[in-house]
Amino acid sequence: MSTLSPTADVHGHGHEGHGHHDIGFIRKYVFSTDHKVIGIQFLMTTLLMLLVGGALALGVRFQLAWPWRTVPIVGEIVFSGEGGTMSPEFYTMLVTMHASVMIFLVIIPILAGAFGNFLIPLMVGADDMAFPVLNMLSYWFMWPAIFFFGLAFFWSGLDAAPAQGWTSYPVLSALKEAAPGAGIAQTWWLMGLTFVGVSSMMGSVNYMTTIINMRAPGMTLFRMPLTIWGMFITAILQAFALPVLTAAGFMLVAERVLGFNFFVPGGLIVNDSDPTVGGGQPLLWQHLFWFYSHPAVYIMLLPAMGMVSDMLAAQVRKPIFGYKPMVYSMAAIAGLGFIVWGHHMFTSGMNPALGMTFMISTMMIALPSAVKVFNWIGTIWGGKVRFNTVMLNCVAFISMFIVGGLSGIWMASVPTDIYFHDTYFIVAHFHYVLFGATLFGCFGAIQYWYPKMFGRKMNETAGKLHFLLTFIGFNGTFFPMHMLGIAGFPRRYADPYIHPYMEHLMPMNRFMTLCAILMGLAQLILIGNFILSYFTGEKVGRNPWQANGLEWSAPSPPGHGNFDIPPVVYRGPYEYSSPLIDDRDYLMQTDLPPKRPVEKEQDNTSSNDAAEGQG
Amino acid sequence: MTRFTFAVLLPGIALIAMGCDLNKVDPGGGISSDSVVTIRNGSSAATPAGGDGGGGGTAVAAASGAPGKLIGTIKFAGTPPVLPPKATKGNAKDPAVCAKDADIPDESLLVGANGGLRHVFIYLDKAPGEGTAELPPAGEFDQKACIFTSHSFLAIAEVEFGVKNSDAVAHNVHTFPALGAVQNFGMEPNSSTTMSFNKAEKAPMQIKCDIHPWMEAWALVLEHPYMAATDENGNFELPELPGGTYNVRIWHERGAKNGQLERAKVTINGETRLDREFPAGDFKL
Amino acid sequence: MNKFWPLFFCFWPIVAVVAFWISPAMNWWFPGMAMSPLGQQIDNLFYMILVIVGLVFVGTHIGLGYVLFRGVAHEDEKKSWFSHGSHKLEVLWSVAPAGILLFMSLYQLDVWMRYRVKSHFPDEVQPIAEVTARQFEWRIRYPAPGKALMPTPQPDDLYTVNDLHVPFGRPVMIRLRSMDVQHSFFVPELRIKQDAVPGTVIPIWFETVDEGDFDLTCAELCGWGHYKMRGRVFAERESQFQHYLKTLQAEQDYDGVRELGSTGAQIAEYSRGPHKQAGH
Amino acid sequence: MKFSDTIVCAVALLGIAGCSSNSVPQFETSQDTGKLFQPARDAVESELQAAFGTPENLVVWPDLPVDFGSFGGSIEKVTTQGTLVVPLAGQSALATDERLPELSGAAVLVAPAAGGEKGAEGGENAAAVYRVAHYDPESKTLRVVDENGKPTQVTAAEGDGVQVIGDGLQKGRNLYLKHCMHCHGVSGDGDGPTAPYLKPRPRDYRKGIFKFTSTKTGVRASRDDLFRLVKLGVPGTYMPSFMLLPDDEVSAIVEYVRWLSMRGELESKLVVQLALDFGSDQIGPKRTFADMSTEFDAFRGSDLPDIVKSAGEELGADWSAPEDAENLVIPKEERVASSLESIARGRKMFLSEKTKCYSCHGETGAGNGAATEEINDLPGQPGVKAEVPGLFDAWGNIVKPRNLQRGLFRGGRRPIDIYRRIHSGIKGTPMQAFGNNLSDQDIWDLVNYVLNVPFEKKTQASH
């Protein structure tokens, strides 16, 4: 299919796969170097992993609601002799694997991998990524990661998975005697982590190169959609933070396999073994780990912020309120993100003076976040609000991000963090940010860009139902966690109720679990909608949302090489409801400047505004 | 909603309702499931079978026959394997005492010149109902040159016997009974004491010294004296028994089936012989 | 129907505020009053942040609800307001939060310093016990009555497990260690938490204002039995505390023969597990 | 909206699979039982079932010295239709007056007056069994129904003994399953789901052996021993301190553990009786399955009931013995004050040929004596060499002599605890009893030395 062929559009709708080129099925759909296929592959994989991670979470929730009861389905198989009750170490394994899967196999790849891949070339007007083969490899490195995580979990039959929490603090993760899952499974887990890291790294190099070098003519940096800014900043974050985690991972592997002593101090007697001979420092791991993993929180958030900005502007038919402050605040979040990792360690016994500096820098990171929230509200302000699924998910994103951001204030302030550290308060906080914000953003983005991916729209009714159930289930599950945290309910407790001061919280946990089940079932609607819409969804043209971005000027789905007409960019991506034209309320980035002469006054205002928006 | 959808939805809901009793939010099972307590009435669950008597291990009712001794020879068929000594001369722990003059042999399979197997236990599970022989005088259990003597020891339950340590080093006597109480006490150099076993056993028990790991003996504890251990030529002799048919166990520590080489049914009619030859396959080697 | 979704998004902050409002009454709140002066300060900080955060939360949600409400009412034919933003507003909503955030962080430094910075510890606070966390219990070492706690074990030290007795009304310090993996010493009612890091000895001090027993839990994942690490902190009168140490000493020297003396009654109880008198 | 149908179906399937599950904990039969031939295995299982039941249906065997939390009394008056006037009083720590109103559903034994209060204990007097419908502590009226919950007439007279079986066992069971089962297993076999990761392995109660006791060699652990052990934990092992549980809960756990031990012991006693004759390895050309079955049926009819009965009696005697003060190890002499001289004497004793302590614990007490380097025969398995050097305990696990330098004493650090370890050994391990060799004076010297080992360098330096 020739890139410039005007007839490409006709073929673009079909998935015939036997077009003009002799690309076999495998090269086209499996080991494809086409960024769109890779993006969709990432999306499918991450949605699958989302179900896996969610199932693990339900296991956790079940134990908290009905401790030591027969676990449905799994329990009777795995723990038949014990009456189907999960064992405490299995609980810690569930906790660990839930977090690992959700963070490393769902949220990071769904944003950077799925949407980054699919959107970056389309939005900057490139025909593919800068390094298509590298791009393909970045997807296929996910599978070893999934394989190793799976191996870690199923090694020796479900009961010796890593049980150190996703943070894998040594000594627990360094000595095989220390915990049931600290044997070989922990090494597999670290291998999986390394593969995820390699995959991310390949992606991030590719994204940076593509964004810097392959923009369409006229696409200046400040004409880039915020999605691209989000992806760009994320890529930079990953490129700088990931090596530290990878190094730390190798150090831990070396510690475990080769007997280095980076993290284990001497004289520890674990599980009746001989005293350790180390000389290492457990806090070293925490520093290295959080040096990556705190920026990783923004890796898990910034692209979603960008995508929500794009979707929001298109839905309310309004330019983004304060485009440049949005960009600067994203950059500020990323910059500050590198110097706040210590707030995870306020109670760890590091130098108290560090606690103070980290407190101030952490507080300051709330500032750009606040600016972003205000700007989103400003974007809606005066806009035309029509609640379709995309809009609902975007508003939910903002709303949940406010909750998650504000509850972070308690964590940022050291004295209150002394109390809240490692309680459910923090669980509530990061689920609001990562699930509430990021995943609602992703759900919106799936609905929004689905037509571009497959040429059909997703079902609205099912989308709304999914949103409603997810939103109710989500808040029902995670909002009470704030209360649990205030009540001093610690994380990762298999049976908190043996502590009398938590006994009375069991009914609340039951309520939360029922909400979680509701939320889990709601995701089946998403999956069903995703699959069935591929066959039954309403067929749409190039620009179903009447949006401005470059991707909407390509066919739906775009053929190989993306654009049938090489795009030339004349303006920023948010010129909705522009007074320059009358017949429609959007002005695409590729549209030639309107020929109709405009009144002088209007021209001034719009050019001023445009100047502010476009630099 | 289409009629079709409705048609599918309804059975779906019905299925949920069937599968999951929503009224019962609290799932059962697991450790918090209910338990009830019942009281045991009567002392056994055994269901009496038709036949009575003649059961395993019991003395078979005496039909006829004159009283007599049970004598015989137990042999190892074929060429016995050569077992290395447990400790060679001069190389044992506490060399001043242990294996000072000779190797410490592995006594777990001692075959005499004629194939006679030593340290085989021959015993009746149950005493015959009448005419019990007198209890033999209690033996003495010695520890000499870091070897337990005798390697096959016979004892009557609750009858005290002497234990001696003839060595200049400390030993301990650690018993491994299946039914009775474990004993594990130290014997200081050149000392003696007494001990007894509190319960009769079904089979010989191991006795070990934890200080000298090669030291090992086997003791058979019964309530009656109808037991014997073979000598170096494999010969044994049981005390006189009333005439009748008995179940006789032949047991050796290396017997492949829990040590039991055979459970022989023997009819005593005057002095009766019980000769057996066991192939290597009957032993754990 | 158009109004449904704005109402839906407004309903939600109301629920959140109501939830927080009724929580203390429903006992979904702190496990009792803070029993230490420092804890009370932490509570006060919590409430201060709660007020600020609550106002911001309600404010932004009202704003969000308002713009949604207006947006729904927006006529179909009319175009949206074409605006790229406002410089003044951006400055306003950058500077105002910055001020508030800076104020909040500086305001809290004092409490943090008193809690963790050695030079700001209360005067003359001496360690009274060494708490060694291990999978999955708290092993406690006291010095013999009348002696000071030494960094290394002494022959006459007193040992106990899971039950930490301290005198109330004066600051006390414990030395926190870990025998195996990382644990965290968390007493919710005193609002203190400190990780026990293997290889280091961390001093923590606290003061309890009244008698009572407080739950001691582990707040750092330490293995499969993490949830089992329940200890208790008993705050008691100085005299009771000294008596406790004596009882512990008598128990520890018990040889099964000697006359039990004045502490005999306790020892008799000890044979069925110590600390009956203090616990239930 | 076809996909919604699919979703509904999926949900329905999940619902069926998820909510209909109702699995229950089960007692497992031991490996040794598994080696019996099928009918014998079945017989052992059914005997155990009859004597101890399942975790769902616990059986109270009144012969056993277990505190079932029972209440007893004698009938003052029998009124109509199953209503008795009985002043009930708790017979144990697990039966307190507060529990009286909660007795509904509990089993009641009514024994004829001839048996008196004792009559309730034996099964022979054919005590009638009822269930409590209601008990009113105020008026002391006990309304009973039959075992199926139907109203019944009580055949009893004034003065007859009444025993109400409380929920002590159930309480212990629930607590055990919550706190102990993960390591020690549902049947107390020390093989719960967490057990494979633990070093040393959790105790297998089924031998009835507990290491750290206050009783003499060969005597079971006393209630106080187990209570103390659960409360204080075993330092240096994964057995944590359960100080968190109130005393009555610990007592209930202790009773349940004793009950489980008895169950395990009964099982192993029966297996010992059957193994030589009815092991599945006995089936061969000389003795067919059918031969064995015939023989076993006869055995089951004639001998088995007696074996079970006497095993029950033995269990009763064995587990009552530790409660008898005679069986406790109590020093005759006071502890010798810990002085340098005493420590020196203790050290000499430690290194002497008389005790040979050093042979396992090493000359410096580091637990690295020569015995830990030797390859041993596995206990009870003649001719089977262990694969690794070291000493083994009765459960077949490798066991390290205590490293005394660490100052961690698993059985407790009181002088009396260490005295008892030396005097009567550590049950189930190669640690032998020295009580018959050493005088109290000698043992106390050893105790002083052992307690001083962690500080040895300092003592020598200051000397």
C-alpha cells in the first residue's frame, strides 16, 4: 500500500492483509514493525494483564473481608486440605504479584507502550517510529517479562511466588531463608523486572527520537498536543530513572546469586540459618529503588494527563486553558519527581535532615499538579459539555486525581506520614492516583482512539455502564481505605483482625470487597465491548470526534505509513470553536488557514490567543 | 433491549441466583465453618465380622499336640554381601577406647560359616493362653569397646535389668520404641544402672548412642518369654510351649518388609523345628 | 437526563465530605486519642491539613461541578468560549497554593525535629529497653533494676517478649534493632512509627501521658507472618514499672526450689505465662 | 447489544463456580497409615473417625484427659418433658459461669446415679445422650432434647449425674485453625502450607512428643509447659510468642493441641499393631489380598476393639501423668550461686569425659562439636545412612546442637529451664538426660556455665 496513494483510504478500512505488499500474516500482525500494530498489541496484552492483576486483587480483598474462609474457585484447588483457606504467605504473594502485574505489566505499558506507540507517530505526523525494529523488540521484550513474572508466581505450584511486596526490600528479598518466596522465584521476578525495564528503555529512546526528529513540517514543539508532551517527558523520565533500577536489580541478583553484600548487613540470623557475614546497607536498596519508582509514579501519570487534556478539549469543543502552563507543569512534575523519592522513607531511619528537604520538595510537587487541575477545570469552563463515555472518563480522571493528589499532602508532611506510612491511607492515595486517575484516563482514551485503531466506534451504552459501575465500585472500594488508614490499619496484613483495635473494621472491609467485585465484573463489560465493537461497532470516517489532531487526518484505521496525504501543520492542536471559521467548530492542524477574510477585531484577539497557545 | 437479549438475560440472572445465594453474603467453608461436637458412645468403631478367633497374630486355638520347644536355624541363602566395618581400628572417635584393638564390625548382617544368620529375632506375638513358661533371668546390657552387647537384646516389659558402661568414655542409651516411652540417658564412664521398658512392642526397637553414631543395638520387648535371637550359627531355641498352632514372627533388622522376614504358622507337637533360608531379595541390602 | 452526570459528579464530593464527617462517630477514626504529647501535635497537624485539604477539595469540586453544569446547559448551536487561558489566573493559582504548601511544610518541621533529630530530643532521656524485632515477635531486653541499659547484652539483663512496659509521664527511649529483616515499630495510639533496620540501632523516644495498654504492630512487610507481630506497650506508674522489673528478675532467676519471697505470687502466675496482672 | 449477553453468561458462570464452593478442612491420614493395605487403612480411618471425628464434627471421647470445657452437676429434680433442675458448675478452666447461657446445642450426658459423677466418664454405663435446648442459670433449669433436636422424655432420676459438654474443643479448634494451622497443619502433622519454608520444621504433634517440658524423661508435656510455650514462643525458631492471645484462648489451643496429639498417637498405635501383618507390602504370591482380607475381618471383629480400648486407656494414663507433680523435674537443691568458681566447675564438667557435652556442643559451646560432622544412621531406619552429616531428631529432621554463645535458649532461659534440659534431656532429640549421673550441684554448675557462655570472653578478660 503506497504511502501517498490517494486510494489508500479505500483499503484502509479493511483488514484484508493481502494488499499490495507481500507481507505475510506473521510479519503484519505478529512480528510487525508497524507502530499501530505494536500499539494495539500492547493494548491487548495490558488489558489481559489488567484482568490478571484484578483477579489477584480480588483474592487480596477476599481475604480481608472474610479472613480464613474458603476462597472461591482457587482455594479448593490449592488449599484443599486446609478447607480452601489461603495461607498467610499466599496472601503476601497475592499482594506482591498484584502490585507487580498492575504496575509493570499494566499501567506502565498501557500508557507508554500502547498509547505512546499508537499515538506518537500519528500525532506528530510521522509515518512510523524512528526505529521500527527496536519498537517491535520493545513489545516482544514484554513477553519474557510476563513469562518470568508468571514463572515467579507458578514456580513450584502457586506457593512460592515472590512475597516481598513489589518494593522487594532487602533483607526480605535478599536472603532465600527470609520468606517463602525469596527463593528462586524472587530471582525470576527480578529477571522479569529487568525485561520490563529493557522494554521501557527501548520504547523511551524511540519516543524521544521520534518526537524530536520526525515531526511533520510546521509541527513546532509548542504546537504538539499535550499527549505528545506527556509522552516526551515520560520518555525522558524513563531514560534517566530506569538505569538506576536496572542497576539495583542486578545488584540484588548479584547479592542473591553471587553472594555480594550490597544490602545485607552482618550478623543477621534469619530462619535459623547461620549469621550473615555481610556489611551491606538495606537502605541502599530503598534509595535506589525509589529513585526509579517515584519518578515511575509520574511515568504512570503524565501520559494520562496529556491524553485527558486532548480528549477534554475535543469533547468540550474548547482550546486547552493555558497550554504552556500545562506543558511547564508537566516538566516541573518530572523535574521535581527526581528529588522527592525520600518521602517513601520518612520512617526508614535515614538522616532526619533529609526528611525535611524531601518534605519541602514533595510539597512543592503538589503545585504543578494543582495548576493542571485548575487548567482542566478552566478548559471545561464555558465549553459545550456533552456526556459521552470519553467525557465521563475524563471528568472522573480529574475528580479522582484531585482526591489522590490531596490525600498525598498528608504523606508529604513528615509528622503525619509517621502515622500514615504503610497504612491503608497510602493504599487509598496511590490507588486514587494510579487507578482512579490513570486508568480512568486510559478507559477514556480507549474509547476515544478506538475508531482510529479499528475504524469503528465502541458501544456508548456499554461504555457508560462500564463507567458507572467502575466509578461506583472504585470509590466504594478505595474511599473507605482513607478511613482504614486513619484508624491505623496497616498494609499487607493477612488478618488484621487479630489486633483488637481493628476488629470493628471488618464490616467496612466486606463492603469494600463487594464494591471491588462489582468493579472487577465491570471490567468484563469493557473487554466485551472492546472485542464485540470490533465486529459490530458503528463504522466511522477519519474524524469521528471532529477533533483537530493530526491523527484524525489519517484514514481510520491508518494504512501502512499512516498518512495518505503528507501532513503540514499550520497551528496548534486546540483550535476548537475558533471564530476564524463559521461552518464548523474545529480547525484541524492540517487545515489551510481559512481564506475567508475576518473582521479586524476578531483577528486580533484570536491571533493573540493563538500566540499564547502556540508560542 | 431486544427480545433476544432479554431471553438471554433472564436465564443468566436465574443462573446467578442458583449458583450464588445472595442472601448469604458471608461465604462459608474454611476455618470459620461451623463445627459440632458429638460424644463418643462405646469404645470402638469396629464392625464385628462373621468369623471369630484365628486372627492375625493371635495364638491359634490348640487343637492337639504335645508341648515342646521350638528350635531351628535361620540361614541366609546365597553369598552374603561383605559390609565394611563401621569404624576401622584406630580411626574412631575416642581412639583410646573405641576400635582400639580391632575394627568395629557392622553387625547388621552377620552370616556364619554355614550360612547361619545371627541376630534374627524369633518370637510369638501373643503368649499362649495357658502354661506360661517362667520368665528368664534378666540379661545385662553392656557397652564395651564402644559396642553394645548384645546387638540383639531380649527384655520383658516392666522388668528391670542392668545396664553397664564398661568403657572409659561416656555413652548414652537412646531407645526408639514404637509404643513405649522413649529413653535417652547418659552413662558416665565405667558406671552401671538399671532400666526397664514400660510397654511391650510389636517388633524389636533400635537402641543408639548419639555420641558414637555407629553404636547400635536392637531390643525386643515382650510381655512373655517366648522369644529368642539367633546365635552366630543362626540357631535359636524358644522356651517350651503347650502344644498347638502359633503364629511365629521371624524378624531381622534388615528385613525388607518392616523387618519381618516371615510370619510362620507353626504347630507345636513335641520339640518342633523351624528352619528357614531367606534369599538376599528378602533383605534391605 | 443531561443534568444527571453533573449531579453525579457533585454527589460524589458530598459523599466524601459526609463520610469524613460521620467517620469519628462511626469509630472509623483514629484508634483513640493520641496518648503522647507528640502524638497530639501530630493529630493537630492532621486536622490542620484536613481543614485546608477539605476546603480545597470542596472548592475544586464545586468549581468542577459548576463548569460541568454550565457546560451541559450550553446551547448546541452556540460555539464554546474560545479562550486560550488567562495569564493572571495562572499566576494566581500558582502562587496561592505555593504559599499554602510552603507554610504547611515549614509549620511541621518543628514536630519532626523533636521526634527524630537527636539534638532536639528531650533532655536526659535515657534508653530503658532494647527492642529487637524478629520474625514474628518483639524481643525485649531490659537492664537489671537500677542499672543502665548497655549496648551489648549483660549477664543480668532481663528478657521478655512482645510486652513492653514503660513508665508514663516522662519521656522514655528505646533502642530499636532487628534480628533478621526489616520491621517497623508502630504504636497507633502513640502515633509513633519507626522502621527497625537490620544492622542499625535506632533510638526512638516517646512519652505516654497516662496509664494504659497500647497495641504495638509491625508496619513493614516482614514475611508471611507480618500480621502476627502483635505486641503491647504497657504504660504504668514508675513504681509499678520498677516492681515489674523486679518481678521479671525474680522470674528469670527462678530455680524451682528457692523461696519465692515477696514476689512469689506473681511467679506462681508466671508459670502459666507472665503478665496476667497487666493484661486481661 | 449482543456483548451484554456474553457478559451476563460469564458472570453467571463465575457465580456458579464461585459461590457454590464450600470446602472444609480435613484431617489427613499419616504416611504410615498409607502403607497399610486398603481394608486396614479403612479400619484405622474409621476408628479415628469414631474416636476423634473430623474438624467439622469433633468427637468428645470422655475417656481422654482433655478439658472439653464441660459442666457437671447432679439432678435435683426432674420435671416434665425433658426439663431438669441441675445446678451446673464448670469443671475446668474452659468452662466459666459466663458461658452458661450459651450452652444451647451442647451435648448432655446423663448417667445413672450408681455411676454418680464418674458415671459420665465411661461409655460402659450407657449414659444417655441429649442436647441442651436451653439452660437458665437463674432457675438452674435445663431443658434437653434428643440428638435430632426433637422433644424427648428424660429417663433420669434425682441424683443422676449430668455432664454438659461445652464448646472448649470447638473454641480450640477455631483458634487453632486461625493461628496454628498454617504451620502445624490441620491434623497437627507439622506440615501446613507454610511449613516447607520453615527451619526448623514445625512440630509434628502426632508422636505426642514435645521438646521442652518440665516433666521427666518419657513423660508427656504438661498443660503448663504447652501454655508457657505458646505464650512465650520458642526463641530462635518461627514459633512466635502468642502473648497476644488472652489466657483462656491459649488454654483452649493447648487443649486442642493435646487432643490432636492424642489423635495422632492413637493412629500410630493402631498402625504399629497392624503394620507387620497388614502392610500393603505383605501382599505377595504367598499371601493374596483375599487371604489378608479374610484374616483382617476376623482380626477386626476380635482384636481390634480391645486394641482401641487399651490404646485409649494408655492415652488417658499417658496424658494425665504430666499433670502429676511426681512426674515434674524439680531440683532437690537450690541453685548454686553463679560465681567464677561455679562457672569454672561447670566448664570442667562440660569438657569432661563424664558428660561429653563438648562432643555435640563444641568445646566453646558454639554448637559445632564433632558429632555434627559425623554421618549418622537415620534413627529407626537400620542401614539407611543419612545423606548429610549431623544429628537427627525423632521426626527425621536434622537437628543442630544449640549454639550456646548466642544466648538463645529455646526452652526458656530461666535457670530452672536449663536445669530441666540437662536433667531430663530434650525429648525427641539426641540431647540426653543427665539426671541419673549428675548431682544437683553438678547440674547447677553446668547451668551457670551455660548461662555464662555468651559472656565468656568478658569474664576471662576481667579475670
